[in-house]
Amino acid sequence: MTVLFGVFLLTLIVITALAIVQTQHLFVAVILAGIFSLLIAVIFFLLDAADVALTEAAIGAGISTMLFLAALTLTAEYERSGSANRLLALGVVAVTTLIMIYATFDKPRLGDPAAPVQQHVAPWYLEHTPEAIGIPNVVTAVLASFRGYDTLGEVSVILTAGIGVLFLFGAKPRRQSGPQRIAPHEPGRGLRHYLIPRVVGQLLIPFILLFGLYVQFHGDYGPGGGFQAGAIVAAAFILYALLEGEAQILRVLPQRLLTGLIAGGALLYGAVGVAGILLGGSFLDYSVLAANPITGQHIGILLIEAGVGITVTGVLISVFHALAARGSV
Amino acid sequence: MELFGLYNYWVYTVLLMIGFYAVIAKPNLIKKLIGLSIFQSAVFLLFITMGKVRGGTAPIFQAGVEDQVFSNPLPQVLILTAIVVGISTTALGLGIVVRIKEEYGSIEEHEIQELDRQ
Amino acid sequence: MSLLLHVSSWVLLSLGGAFVFIGGVGVLRMPNLYTRMHAASLTDSMGAALIIAGVMLQAGPSLAAIKLAAILLFLLLTSPTATNALASAALLAGLRPEEDTSSPEECGE
């Protein structure tokens, strides 16, 4: 039964992707991309990847759609059709598809426990997580502790993207070339005239923030962690910005505080690593952070996940500000 | 069932090529970015598919349940990182597209190349 | 007792699925935006409520049932708001309900 459901969802995903490429109305393409991300999140859940499904739903379906829509208001609404080398592109794509499908016949079948990928490192992680780190969620243990270096690199990537966007939008636009928008109220005032979204939004924002905190700290015991929590908290603040307007959100969260958050999270991560060195271990060795190595691991994972969540929140809100404030300049 | 064992990989191939086609054949810059995001999602699908074990469950130890079969946690860790890197790339790409629109007045590839040649 | 629970949960799930299907058919067949929103709201309210109720019966009295009830509350709070915001946006863009007589075939572009 689950197999049929999975096959149905996968076919739906392919149809959605074809529709995205086909349509010329960019707004439709962006909304379809959001639907695509949600369907992929369900597929991930069917394939036992609960953490990844949560991340894909929060970031792919939520934040990505919002960023694309913000960029669409500043650029074009329709795509102009036609490209010179379409037949060549179709030919290349068709040939590559056939070659790759021919290659898939050598792959291990879905769910094969004797596949090479299940043999070497994965059983070691599954065996050693309870005794070395002592938290139930193996994915968080591997992400934060066994492979902490990779996660440090990832935080640097988010940091770099945030810095890049802030640099790009640091210069004011030279001429007013944005599209004419139908705004009966002053830009930057949000949805102040619309009572229902404002009331419901103000009711929900505390709960969204609470849920974000829950996801942040329950990453050890269930699906969750810094990335998902950062996206959820950023979504709560962006909802506030949409409802109350840019001026209000900049009073609540000034840009300096956001820049501090962006840098502070990555700094916290690096500081935990250096603290490991100062206390006698190696870089990002959490076992030396407390008298009991397992407690040290818990403290280390808590601190670095907090650092990750802080940086992700700061970057996502800053990118939203950069795109949203551009139109009203 | 034999075919369904490979269906995920075929879907991955088709999605990869759809995203790739959008990147190389569509002149609109936003369409290219959406195509890139489809391409990335296809790769995520491949990795997570490879990690699935028949009869397994999500790699979270449940208290009091012995001898569980877990799906592979390692691809999930890699894809968690990859999703966030993907959104960072998309955000930066969208920033560049908005700036291109401000400077050139268009986000169609051939028009930008025309303006560059002048 | 458990047979009764299973049967009633199946009935609720099937009814919820039927409402989602009817909502989908409505979105495809209705002539303009406002009537389509009416059809789509069927999915969010009746469809979601019945399906979540059916799953809650399967979960039994546990933490999962409380989480499902919270999800249902959240859905019932946010989907009508989203429909309201969508209708406000359409009115703001100038689409009047009584003037919009476009047919389903034209509305796909």
C-alpha cells in the first residue's frame, strides 16, 4: 500500500516539475515550486527521513517560496518565450536521460539491506551513538558531533550568503525602474487596514515562536534541530513584518541586531570548538567540556545547535528585509 | 515490485533532466533559478532513496523497543546540510537577479547580452 | 470495541477523502476566482477535519492524539484567514465578483 502511495506521489512530482518548466507566468511557477517542495517533503517522510522532511517543508516550501515572491515583485511577472537552442537542449537532455536510466539497472534495489551504502560507516554510527553521545536522534548526533566540521562549514555558507545579500543591497538603486504597484496605502505600512489577517496573525505569532523553540531544543529526541528552528522563527518574524509593515519590524528587530545575530551564531559555534582546544581536547571535541564526557557531548550539541539556529534566523530575516525594503525605496 | 525498486531512480533521472533543461534552455533568470532548485531536489531524492532500508524506521532510538532496524542516518545528515546550502545559493542568486534587473532593466538572457554588447 | 473504532475511523477517512475530491473537482469546474475559493475551502475545513478525526481515532488516547488536535485547531484558524487574505488581494487587484465571467478554459493561462 505504501509502495502505491509512494509511486503516486513520485508521478505527481514529475508532473508538477513539468508544469513548472512549461508555464510562462512566473507567479504560477513559484507557487508550483512550493507545492513541489511539499510533495518532496512527504516523499522524504515515506523514506524514513523525518528530519530532512521537516527541513524541506520549512525551508523549501516556506522560506524559498517567500524569497521568490519577494524577488518577483521587484522583477518581472511573465517570462518571454523562446530560446534559440531549444532543440539542441532537448536532444542533450533526452540522450542523458536514456543513458542514466540505462545506468540505474545496476543500482541496488530500493530498501536492499545488503547495499554497499549500508555497510561501512552507518552501522558504526548506529552502534556508537548511545554509548558515546547518549541522545536518541542519531541524525542530530552525527550532524552535530561526529560530523561537526561539516556543520561548521555549512554555517559558514549561510553566513557568506547573508553577507553577500547585504553587500548586494547596500547600494541604493540608481533609478526608479521597479514595476508600478497598486498600493492604496503607503508602502511599508503592511496590512494595517485588513483586520482579519492582522488579528489571526498576532494571535498565532507567539505560538509559532514557541514551536520554533520546541523544535530547536528537541532536536536531540526527535526530528528537529537548529536549521528547522531557524527557519520557523524567521517565518514568525516575517509574518509580523508582512502584517505590520517594514517600519514596525525594523523597530522590533533593528538591522544591527540582525547583523549581530548572523555573526554571533557562527561565532558561538567556533567558540565551542576553540573551548575544546583550551580545555585539553581537539577542535570541536565536546567530551572535554564537562567532567562526564556524555554531559560534555550534550552541552556541546546544545550550544552549537543554538549557534546554527541563531545564524539561520538572522540570515533569513536579513534577506527578507533586503528584498522587501528595496521596493519602497 | 522489481520495477518499483528502480522507480525512485527513474524519477530522480527525469527530475534532474527537467531541472537541467530549465537551466540551459529557458532565457528567464528566475526560471533558471527555479530549475536549479528542482535539480537540487532531485539529488536529495537520490541520496535519501539510497539510505532507505526495507522494514526500517527513522533513525531515532525509541525507549524500550529492542532490535530495531534503522534506515541509514548518513545520507540524511548530508542532505540536511545540502538543503540549507541550496536555500543560501537561491537567496544570493535572487539578490543578483534583482540587481541585474535594476541595472539592465530586463531579466531575459538574450536582452542582457544585447545590452552588454553595446 | 476496537472493531467499532476501526470502522468509524475508516468511515471518517473515506468521507474526508470524498470532500477533498469534491473540492478538487470544484476548483477545476468553477467559473471564476471567488467561486473557486469557495470550493477550495471545502478541502481545508471539512476534508481536513474529517481526516484528522479519523487519524485521531486510529491513534487512540495518546500524545499523538493531542498533537493532531492541535494541528486541526491551527488549520481551522489559518485556512479561513488565508482565504480571506486571498479574496482581499483579488479585490485590491480590481477583480470584482459580479463582473468576472471568465470561463474555466481561459483561466488556466
